[in-house]
Amino acid sequence: MTLVLDGITRVFGPVRALDDVSLTVGPGECRALYGGNGSGKSTLAKIASGTLAPDTGRVLVDDRPLGRADPARARSLGVGMTFQELSLIPLLTAGENVVLTDMPGRAGLLRDTARADQMAQAALAPVGLAGRRDLPVSILQTGEKYLIELAKALQSRPRWLIIDELTATMHASEVDVFAGLLADHLAQGGGALFVSHRLPELRRFCDTISVLRNGKLVFDGALAGVGDDELVKWAGGGHRDAPALMAPARDGEVRVKAKAIRPLPHAQPLDLDFRAGEITGIGGLPDQGQKQVLRLLAGLRAPSPGESVSLDGETLPLGSAAAMAAKGISFVSGDRDEMVFAPRSIRENMLAPFAAMRGLKMPSDAEITAALERLSTRHAGISRPIGGLSGGNQQKILVARCLLLNPRLILAEDCTKGIDVAARNDVHHLLRELAHVQGTTVIVTSSDDQELAELCDRVLVLDGGRMIAELARAEGRLDAQAIVSAYMKQERAA
């Protein structure tokens, strides 16, 4: 019994996303699917799950052909999938999402609330979220949403599990929950196709690996005998540690003064300063106020009484994203659902911030193209719809968009989510150049403590909206272990 993808080819307009790709997943096997942005990983995962049909080739589930794009048939054959771009409905509760979404014929459960609640509790208990089943998905933490995505895929008891970047924004404790469920799935004879850019996770979970590059299969075999550098090279990413521009931050003047800000509603007010030429990270366990700090500075949340922010001595009009952008503040998020206008062209997406601001000169096509080239963005022309690109290339476009505003302050919220090693290096290099060479102030958050340690000059660790540690590279105190130790010590004390 196997999951077979045989000779899969898929074309989108002028882009050959997949070119005669074949692979097999067997019982008890977790196969890694690895490659750079735009290599075809998510397209292949969607074809394996019945979400998308191949132009040529076939999918066989335990010797039975999947045929046309039909997710319901794929589920009936024993295939489940977690999506990189969440398939959850934000206004529904966690329980409603796992019980009703994508399950035709269950509308009657809306009337049988006791039975629906029982099913929701059973589905969410394995991921530790049964107690949060009545909460709207929109208010849950990011990692919790991905655990619900996993619960939704598992509740139909699939034999074959397709996992597309599920762990990209999970904290370590949430990854551990996933690891236990995956181990149980494999021990029971199930198989999995695991898509991730995180090489340590591939080695932790997978036995075999298929590497894609520009839609072609370039390696297929055992993972144990292959080095990380070799994998990155096959995927087209160069060396995994390059580039390493780690020039010391300028001893710049304080550019941003945030006074009496409340990262969480009941937290004590904080005063924070951010310097020109410095990259500051805000870390900690998920949803400890990191996001709220960035979104206040970006004008994306209304200020609480007493909160104020100044930029180069000028008090900012909080609560207006357009006004903040006009002051030279660029915001980029890893949440592409709220940042990307999928039906619109690349050009329109790049120019979106300018549409809300009067008096600013619109960048030319040449300037847009130059910004995209700085991040080696793969596209077929800026007039093409952005929705036709891979998630990683969409993310690079969002980062490149920041350059068009010539910002004084860049706010990057998990901005390398779902992009490959080479693209991540490109983004890091760009942020360091903007800060250390041009003097831009950069503030970042990330679900990856190692990324904060590699990228930042200074990391502020939050817990419950309080700052519990400040770690500076110049003082020799900044590494991933120091970040983890700060918040884990606080967690144990609590």
C-alpha cells in the first residue's frame, strides 16, 4: 500500500511549476519534500491531496487513481492535508472548524449541538486545545491555529498525511505536540509527505527526501547520508550560512521613543527606545505582546490611553497605517492572507501602500523591478497576478515593497515565514544593509529564536507583556540559548 505520484506535470501560464515529477511514500515513512521558493513543493502537495489536478501524470492512493481535483474523494481514499495558508474560517470557533469545514452533509450538526461539541472535543484533545474549542479562531495564537489545522486533517483518520509548512510559525512546545502525533500516525502504518524549509525539522521527522528545483526532481533517496550544504546546493540555494554580513550596528541616536505602551491589555506600561542603524528583535513565547508592539508602531492597532510614539522627535499619529507609512514607516508581515491581494498584479501589490497616501510619487516599473531583483524574486513579469506565485516569492515581494518607501523605520513581523534558506539569507542581508549601512531602524519579531540571534543586534524578551530580558550582541550575551533561557526561566517560575 503506497501513495504514488507518477510523472506529475503542472503548468501555470508560462511557468512550468512541475515537470515530470515522480515519488512514492510507503507505510511508516515520513518523506521530506524540500526545495527553494517556487520549486513546486506546495503545488505537488496540493496535487497529492486532490486540491489541484495535474496536467499530465497520475496520483495513486493504495493503487486507486485519484483522478481529477476532488478533495472529498481524496479524503475518502485516506488522504489528509494541512495547508501552508490556513484553511480555517476565522469567524467560526475552533470546534466548528474541525467539525463542519470541508465536511458535506454535516450541516445538521449545527442543530445537534451536544454531538457537535463531543466531536470537536475528541478532535481537538490530541492537540491540547479541547478547552479552547468554543473560541473563535480569529482570537487564537498563530501556533494554535496551525494545531487546529492539524486536528482538522487528522479527524478523518487519514492513512496518508500531506503536511505543508505546518511548523513554520510554531513554537518549540507546539512542534513537540505535532511530533508526538506524527510518530503515532507512522507507528500505526500511516505515511506522510512533509514540506518544510527547516532542515533540523526534516532530519528530526523524516527518513527519506525528495528535492525539487525549478519544478524538477533533482534528488530522491535516504536523508541520513546527505549533508545540509549538499541539500541546499541541490535546491539552488548556495551555502546555507551565506551571506553573513554582521558589521556592528552604528552607535546611532535614538530614533523611536515609545512611551507607556501596553503590549497586552493588563500589562504595566513600557518605555522602549530604538536606535538608528540597529536591528532590534522582540522575542519570547508566542503572543506575549510582540505583535501588539509592532502593530502599534505600524498604525495597525488603536493606541491605549497614555500610549505615545515619536520618530526623530516628531509625535506620530497612532492608529492610522496610512499616516504612519507617510512618515517613513514600512510594515511587512509573514501573514500573506492580510498582506497580499491575490487577484491583483505584482505591480499593484507593490504600489498598494502608495494608493492610500497622497502627495507621494508613484515608483516607476523600473524601480519596482529593481526592488524585486534585490531579493532575486522569481516572476514572469510585474503585470502578472501575484496569486500565481509561490508563497515564498509572494513573501519576497512584500519585503521588496518596503524598499520603495525609503523607510526610516522597518517593522518586520515574522517576515521570513515560509521562505527557503537562500531567500531567508537574502532578506537578512537586506535588513542588515539597510540598518548597518544606511542607518535605518529595524524592529523584527520571529517564531524562530535562532533567527533572532543570527539577525539582531539586540533582543528584548517579553513575557505577559512585560520585558523580562534585554540581550545585546555587543555585550556578548546574544544567542538562541540565552533567549530560550530567559523565557523558559520565567515560565518555570510561573
